[in-house]
Amino acid sequence: MGVQRPDGGLAWLSINSEPLRRRGEQQPFTAVTSFNDITARIEAEDRLQALNDVLQGLNTVLEARVAERTADLAAARDAALQASAAKSEFLSRMSHELRTPLNAILGFTQLMQIRKPKDEAALAAGLNQIERAGWTLLSLIDEVLDLSRIEAGALAIKSEPVERNALAQERIEQAQPTAAAVGVTLSLTPNPPVLARADRLRLQQVIGTLISNAVSYNRQGGEVLICTTADPGAYEAVLAVRDTGVGFNETQLEALYQPFNRLGAERSGVPGTGIGLAICKRLIELMQGRIQLTTAAGEGSEFEVFLPLATVAPAPAPTDGHGPLVAPAPAATARHILYIEDNASNRALVTGLVSLRPGYTLEAAETGADGLRRAQERVPDLLLVDLSLPDTDGFTLCRQLRADARFARVPIVALTAHAMG
């Protein structure tokens, strides 16, 4: 029992009472009662119970944390498995897309070697197939590298005022031959010029991809309409590409921006990789914009690109430099080019290109040391340098050349296949 001490504290007592009897009598004549102070024991038991309660609470918390951590690990495992499966699928698709044009290049090259066509038309047809496959392969590699740079956060985006009507008209003119071949009409709605804030080259890439898709997946006699508008209230410039093609169903929309997923179009006979829309979406987002799709299966689609408005006049549009390869006019005076490259195929290609220009001579070196020696023996009018050489790198070689006053004004151009160069 608990009793109050004189000092006001509480004490716990254990009370034991034992009766005393005389010999031969059943009735006790008195009792002996003892009082034991068990306060310390009771307090120890209370402390032990409190500690036990704390441990029970900790155990509950630990069990919850272990369960949570187990769930996190399971989710991470599932995510890793999904990522691994997605990576395997990505690599499988990419391998297929890379091999397709490469097979054409190798196949037509071997066919021409076997047949040795003497007819110019047959030779031209074979070379045309090889060239088309080569451009397809290069385009695919560029797209994969773009996607890799975007995912790695290594793609630099400019922000400048861009007039979209002009860009759209350029892409329409470039797509016109393809559209005419499949009976698709291209047109641009003549709206007043509106400036968007974007990266000019990347916006060209986006518009080109959207127009190309709208033409490729259209119907015979179909239409593609490009329209540029603005929403001043939302501070957005809008570019829309509308087509009368096959459209998308609900299942396709779920995987619309998945790289290398052609959404069933791989069975349509229309060439493509399924990576263009994925790049478009990421590029638009990097330009602080967004893309929106309105579609109905069998009725066509409309992709709308929303970009921030710009108020400053754009700089003159640069030319893209593309055009037919023609033999240029002879140089006014003889020019000497030194090409430092260890790859024999690259040396042969550049040698062939330079041979098309009368008045120019090309000297080739396979190593940085040999190139440096040749340059010092005869200072060239132009230096072409590979960035990856067997004995040095192009940057080190350029620094060595620039250290010599004779090369202070000699143009040095880097030629490299380095993906991130």
C-alpha cells in the first residue's frame, strides 16, 4: 500500500500479518504484523515499465521504418527492373534502326562490287541507294545524340526572338517534293508575323519533324496546314501543324513520346525511327514551351507548339549551308591544305573532295608529330586537324602550332566524328 511520509513523499509498504496460537488451541490469541518499505522496488518496477513502454514504442517505430524501407527497396527494385527492360527494349530498337540503313549501304556496295555495273544508270541507282541509306543513318545517329545530350542536360539552348512564319515557310519548301510525291498539299495560313522566344535551329528542327510526320502519315490527296498565332493574354506564341492523316487512338497516345516506339507504323511501310516526337517534346520544354496534341483516329491530328512571346526584332536568319554538291570554280592562286588524320577512309574522302577544286593541293599526315613536322617544313594555307590522333589530341597540336608565329593567321579547322566534340 502507499502511505504519505512526513515530508510529503509517497512510500510503498508491504504489510504481512501472522496469527499466534497457543498449543492445542485453534483460536489465535494475537497476531504479529510486519511493515516493510518496498518503495525502492516499486519505483524500480515503475522505471522498468516506463522503459519497457519506450522500447515498445521504439519497436513499433522501427517496425514501421523497416516496413517503409522494405517497400522503398521493393519499389526501387521494380523501377530498376523496369528501367533495365526499357533500356533493353531501347537498345534493341536502336540496334534494328541502325542496322537497317547500314545493311542497305553494305548490301548495295557488295552488289555493285559483284556486278561491276558498266551502265551509268545502274551505277547511279546503286550509288543513290547507298547515299540515301547513309543520310538516313547519319540522321538517326544525330537524333540519338540529341536525345542523349538532352537526357544528360548537356544540350545548349539559345533564347532569341524568332519569326515563325519564315521558319515554317522554309520547312514547307523543303518538304514540298516529298509531299507532292504522295499527293499531299502543304500550306501556311498567312497570319501577321509574331515573334517567339526560342532557339532558331532547334525550332527549325521541331517544325521540320512535325511537317515531315504530317506528310508521311497522311492519306493520298490529304492536306497539311501550318498556322501561326499568338495569345497575348497567356504571353504565348502558337504554331500549329494540322493534317488529315490517320490520327492516334487512346493506346497510341499513352506511348506517344516514347523513343523508338513507332506506335505500329513500323508495319505501314513508311520509313522512320520513332524518335522524332520524343526529341521535339524535350526541345520545346528546354525552350520553356509546351506541346499539345488534338487527334482522333482516322480523322487526323493537330500538334500545337506553345512558346514564350518575344518583343525584340530577330537577327537575320542564318543559312543552313545545305545544297547540291557542285564542282566549285578554280581558286585565284594555288592553295595548299594540310590534313592531319589517322583514318585512311577519311583521308581518301577529303582527298577526293579537294580534287574537285582546281588550284588546291592536299597533303596528308597520319600522326600529330608527322603533321607538325610537315607544317613546319611547308606552312599551309589551311590546316584540317582530327581531334583524336594516335599520339596526341587535336587541341594540344593546335596549341603547339599557334605557339609558332608562322601559324598565327593560318586557319585551323577541326574535323572529327567525336560524338560530344
